[in-house]
Amino acid sequence: MALPDRFQYERERIAKGDQRIAGVDEAGRGPLAGPVVVAAVMFPLAWINQGIGEALVALNDSKALSAKRRESFFECLTVDPELLSMVVSVEPKEIDRVNILQATHQGMQQSIEGLGKQGAEIDHVLVDGLPVAAIKTAQTALVKGDSKSYSIAAASILAKVTRDRVMVAYDKQYPGYGFAQHKGYPTKAHLEALRRLGPCPIHRQSFAPVRQQQLDLL
């Protein structure tokens, strides 16, 4: 079965005169702990026009891939100097200050600005989901875009793998919560640990289960 054309939207923008097209996606909006991580990726025009190459042809939404496959794609995406990327982490304190949606959107704009600092002033952004007002560059929002666009899928991989690695490191710093296993998501094991140990410094204090545990401890 032939794979879908996941550079379709990028080529449509090129046909309209855009030269530098970035895909943006996030990982970690739903967890009770840890950062939300956003990535922006810009593929070289030659890859978009001629093909992505065998090593990345099966690149897809990070949620549809095993951890091993995500790690493999992550390595491929970060070794080629022609492929530009920027990863931004927005920490729990900022999430609590502005709310998770605004924190995510801020991270998206920061990731695009980060590409600009690498010499790639972006002409157009492909974003997963709904339009993002915080993005100052022209954009196209694609529902389930991480399965439709290689650029968004690549951003999804970089964000997800980066965040997973951060949470594994936090597991050593804050033992007992199981961060290496659930990555901060509200699993049964995480909620039980939260009740037993109370929140730790990387918990999102504004999220209801964490806030309730704070109240219970008073």
C-alpha cells in the first residue's frame, strides 16, 4: 500500500510562493506534572520537492509510534544540519501562571522565533489542530496534522521524545511518583502517589487533581 503524500501541504505553500515552511506541534498538555514541550521543524526545500528519504519515509504522529521508533526518528531528525529545528519547554510555574493553552501557544511562537535566530525566517507555519493566535507568522491549521504533514510529524517526534527524556530524569530527582513510567499523566499509579506523597515542585499546581491534594493537606 502506498504511503500518503505527507508533503502535500508544504508543496501547496511552495506553489503559492513560500520558501520556508515550518511544522509545529507539542507534547504534554494533559499531564499533571512537568513541562509542556513544543517543537518547530523546517525541512529543506530539496527534501520537500524530491522526497524525504528512506530513513524517514514512515515518519508519523508520535502517538502512533512505539517509543523505540520515536527514538530512531529523533536521531535521524537531529543529525542532519540541513534540517532546522527548535525545541522549547514551558515549565510548570509558567503553565500555572497563564494556563496550559496559553503556555502551549507561547511555546509555539517561541519555537518559530528560535528558527528565525538560526537564519530561517519562516514564511508559513503548519500547525496541528486549531489556529493559534499567538503565532505571528501566516499559518495553516490542520486537524490531525501530525498524520498529514511530515513537518508537523517531525515536530511531534522532537517534542515527545524530548519531554519523555525530561520526565525520566525527573523520576530520579523526585522518586516515588513513577514519572519514568507515566511521564506525569494522570494514571491510577500517579494519582495514588500524589495522594500518598503530596505534590512535588514539578507538579502543575493549577490542575484540579494537584490542587485538590494541596487542599487536603491543609
